[in-house]
Amino acid sequence: MDSVETVKQWIREMTSTDEGLVDLLIRLQTSVFSPDKGAYRRIARDQVSPFFNNWPAVEDKLKVMLSSNELMPEQEELKTALKNDD
């Protein structure tokens, strides 16, 4: 991965399916500790979003995908991580 554009292309390929998008974002979660919340996981939008051509569209897609009441545990974890970005 020799350039930002190479990384963006790789991300486009990895996220071409809903499953690939969720899988990649699960792997991009960051572990954080704060005195008031304790340990938790989050998606650092400021670090992740530059590698997506249209991050707002990704977030809109995730909102729809993660709105189901029957999510797998890793999808629930991702949903929580997206809420924890601060």
C-alpha cells in the first residue's frame, strides 16, 4: 500500500458488499478508556472517513443495515462503536 489512493482502492474492493463493509469497520474499531465511561470500543470517524470516497453515504447505509432488531453480535458491537465516537 504505497499511497492513499491505493488504500482507497483496496477499501472500495473490501466494502463492495454489505458484509465486507461491516467486517472492515468491525476491524477498524478503536479501544478507548475514559474515566467516566471506562473501557469501550468506537469508530474514529476522523481517522476512518478520509479513506472512503463518500463517508456520509457509508453512514447512511450503515444506519439502514444496523436498524434491524435481529443483528448478529458483531453487528451490535459495530452499532455501539458508531455511537461511541466522541
